[in-house]
Amino acid sequence: MAETGVVTAERRAAPGPALARLARLTFVRLGVLPLLLLILVIGFGIAEPRFLSGQNIFNVARQSTYLTIVAMAQMLALLTGGFDLSVGVILAVTSVVSAYVMAAVVAGNASAVGLAITLGILAGLGAGTAMGVANGFGIAALNVSPFMMTLAMASIGFGLALSMTGGVPVYGMPSQFGATLGFGKLLGVPVPVYVTVVVILGMYVLLNWTRIGRYFYAIGGNIKASALSGISTRSYLFLAYVLCGFLASLGGVMLTARLETGEANIGAAMPLRSIAACVIGGVSLRGGTGRLGSVVLAAVFIEWFENGMNLVRIQSYLQMVVLGVLLIFAVVMDEVRHRYIAKLRED
């Protein structure tokens, strides 16, 4: 009878270690994001009733589209073992160039609205992608470190944007541009949300169903082994930064439509916020690891978190401090996660 009681006690105690193991496996698989989302919903939900309202969630979904696209761009660089500090300036250059072209075309022919919008978007995308080409060439062909190359491009791009505008916003774009891409709705859903969903689907196919995506992960995991396997590592590194520049420029076009002006100062916080979204979403700073869905969810988390701080009236300067602390926490958790992964492999 005594032995039976001991066995029963052990069975009752068993769920504890099992739950702990499940928590560790969840942490290894998804990172720290589920915990942060839980804290976010409970904390701000109690502090501010409007936080969980349908209208507020709708606004967050619309506002998070820009960061989501830039975070996906940053993810491409991080997967290959680098990062892009110029994504914010790419937004600014795209904004200024697209606004200038639209304003110039409309000034020459007020009725050529469609042509102005088309040329402006193409010019903005071309300018941003060109910065991605420059980053890719410097990193892949000239072996410049991603930190130095993208930091230098950020300085160059910001200087060009300021010289073009003199620090003054560019006006004169067709009102239809902002009314459609910035504030337009289709079936009650904002147009930027549709654009973002299309980009997410395209990225999912690229990363999970194509050779390009597999090679991005392989290069970030071990670039020497990838080269020995016959992968043209330089070509795919170059492509990663070109795509990064293109996606960032797309975010710049959308943000320009929202602001209805060309701004040389937009996107200053985007490098930090996009890297934070990726790291919180489980993308490793060492490269080769990361899930697209988690990055998208982390971008929404950051926007929702900032929205909550606005609702409870936390100053914008303190919000920057909180975001920096959050990024440090995510990086520390990333290191802990790697230790767990290594331990599981040993076991």
C-alpha cells in the first residue's frame, strides 16, 4: 500500500516537470514573443479599457503595416548573418524622390494624375532599391562589413535627401495618391493592409518554397559550408540586400502616401524598431534562424505596445527608452534560447 501511495504521488508531481519542458520547447520554438504578448494584453488591458477595443485594434493593424514591411526587409539581411542600418534612410530617400517626381509631373500637366503617381512610385522604388544594390555590392563584392556599409549608406542617403529638400517637406503631390494608398479602404479594410498581406504572402513563398529562401538560411547558418556546397554566396548576399532595399522603399512609398508629403526625416527610428521586431520575433542575430510569421506578429506587437504607451500618456522620449530596454531584453533572451537549443541537441 505504501508503494502504491508513492507511485501515485510521483504521478501527481509529474505534470510539473512536463509543463516546464513544454515551456522550454515553446521558448525555443517561438522565442520570448508569446510572453511579451501576454504581458502586453493583460497590463495595458487593465490600465486602459480602450486598449482592447475593436477600433483601437483596427487602428493598430493599419499603423503596423509600415513597420511590418520594413521588418520583413530587415529579416532578409539578418537571415544571411548581417543587418541593414540604412532602412530608415531608404524610407526617407524614397519619400523625397517619389514626392518630387509626382509634384514635377503634376506641375507640368495638372491632368496627368495617373502618370504622376505611377512615375513617382517607380522613381521612389528605384531610388530605394538602388541603395540596396549599393549595400549588396559593398557587402558581397567588396567584403565590407554590413555594419560599416549600411551605416555609410545611411549617411550618404540622408545627406542626399536633405540636400534635395533643404530640410523642408515636399508638397504638391496629387491628392489621389494619399486618398488611395494612404487613407483608402476596400470593403472596410485599409488599402495598406492589403498591400502588406500581399508582401507577407510573397515573402512566405520566397523563404519557404524557393531555392533563394533556403540559400538565405544556409548562408546565415554557415557561409563557409554554403560556399563549399556550391552555393554562390556572393550572389545571394547581394540579392538579400537588394530585396531588403526594395521592401524598405515600398514601405517608404506607403508612408509617403500616409503623410501626403515627401519627408527627409521620416524613418529615423526604423533601424532600431525593425531589428527589435526581428529579434523579438525569434530571428537570430547570428543568422540562419527565423520565422516570418513571428516577425510579422512582433512588428504588430511593437506598434501595439507603443499604442498602449500613448493611451496611458507615457512621454515619447521615455518610449524610446522602453523600446531600447525591450531590444536588450530580446537580445539576452536570444542568447538564452541558443543555449537551450545547444543543450537540446546534446541531449
